[in-house]
Amino acid sequence: MSDWKQKLHLPTLGVAAVIVAGWVLLSWRYGAYVLPSPLAVARGFVDIVATGEIWRHTLASLGRILVGFGGAVVVALLAGLASFLSRTARGVIHDFLSVLNSTSVFVWIVISIIWFGLSNWAPIFTTLMITLPVVASNLVEGVANVDRRLLEMGDVYRLSGRQKFTAIVVPSTLPYLVAGMKVGFGLALKVSVVAEIFGVTSGIGYVMNYSREILATQMVFVWALVMILVMTATDTLVFDAISRRLDRWR
């Protein structure tokens, strides 16, 4: 019986039912402007699906995220390679990543607007700078934790540096890379949406801010739901699938 409960996610559904009931009561108490009802949010979601608006703004956001996040992954891979080749480079990269980690999102948003103006490149640059330290830190840590005994065994079998890298370092660090990418993508979605408030005319962040300005609070909740669905779908269909394939490959 307990197995069926777990498979059907009954405890989670029970908690969700309690949350929805509380949501309905609070909506009645404070009104639609402060907290729209679940039914109003559901209707709004159906409307944006029916009109196709969901695809326009979601794809616009995902396009910016993929460029910024993809750039962060490329730079992180180069940082990981440099960390493998040189212990000195690893220390320098670690120090730079510490600086980037301590820099606020707001700082990068302001700098991106100064450098790129009110354009698509502002959220792209902000996304890159915020997600880079997350992905790169994981990858550099993975390189640092490669089993030295395996590398010494590679020396015994006279493997070249390239062979050791592909046969030992890559399999050892891929889980770190995937974990960093999973966290980084979630962060990229949140950061890009915030950055889209400034200057762009499409995307989830833009339409959420526009909905706030015209007092359509239910649409703010609708687009927040879209963000949740995008992140859930990405976790399940992309990163979880990659992790399962990686486990079988290793």
C-alpha cells in the first residue's frame, strides 16, 4: 500500500490540495489584485496556450538563455582543461571564480545595460556572468578530485596526456559538469527573466512586468507557472536523462 502511495505521489498531492485550499481562501480575503484565484490563473494559462503567446515569449527567453548559458558552459570547459593542465592555472581560476560568485546579479544587470544598452545582449551577458561561476566551479572541483591513482596507473601503462584526459579525466568530471549545468540552468532562467524587465520587448520577464503594469496580476502568476513548467520539463527531459545515460556509460 505504501508503495502505491509513493508511486501516485499521494503525500505530495495531499499537501498540494491543502495549499490550493489556502490559496482560494486567501484570494477571497484579499481580492484578485493581490492574489488571483487558482481558477483565474488556470484560465489565463489556457488563454496564452490558445493564442500561442506562451510559445512566443517562452522561446524568446529560452533563446537568450541558451546563448548566455551555452557561452558559460564553453568557458567553463576551457577553465576545466586549463585546471587539468596546470595547478597554477587552477589556483588563478579558483580565485577569479570566487570574485564572480560574490558579485551581485544587480551589478551585472547594470553593467550589461551600460555596455549593451536596451538590447537582447543585456540579458544574455547577465546570464553568462551569473551562471559561469556555478558551472566552472563544479567542473574545476571535478578536475581537482580526479583519482590520482588512476592517473598514476595511466603513467604505468604509458598513456599519453590526451589518452589520460579522455579515458580518466572526462569520465571522472562529467558528473560534476552535469550537476553544475543543472543548477546553472535553473539560475539562468531566473536571472534572464529578471534581466528581461529592462529593455527587451519579448520574453517571460518582459510579459510579467507588462502584466504588473496593467494590473493583470493573474497573468503574473500564469507566467510564473510557465517558468516552473519549463524548469521541471528541462530537469526531467534533459538533465535527468543525461544523468541516466551517464550512469550507464560509466
